[in-house]
Amino acid sequence: MLEAASCSIRYNAIMRPFSPRTSRQMTILIMLFIWLVSMVVAVPQMLYFKTTTTDPGGITMCVPVWPDVGENGQSLLEQM
């Protein structure tokens, strides 16, 4: 999120050095938009990824568990 905000600030500073600065209200709206987009992108991971622990080594992993498991035991969405 910080990288996206800094990129937009740098872009405006380089491309429009003499234009007025972004208002406080616009800055807040941009930050809210960045947060909302990042949350929407993270929703599938929150819903379909589960943690499992392996037996021999006790290693904890995060694996996808998609709801459309087909006849062969594999997900069609995982191939996309």
C-alpha cells in the first residue's frame, strides 16, 4: 500500500512539478481506494486457503482448498 501511494506522489511530483498539491480529502480517498482494492484481492486467500501440518517434520503450510474439486481430485480453478 505504501509503495502505491509513494509511486503516485512521485509521479505527480515529476510530471506536474508546478501544479497544486493534492488536497487532504483527495489523499484520504486515494488511500481508502488502495486499502479497498488490497482487501478485495486478499478475499480468496482468506476464504479458500487453510493451514495444514505435515506428519514427519511438523511443518505448517498454507494450501488452497478450492470448492470445485472434480472427479480426478484436482480443482479446475487452480489451473487458471
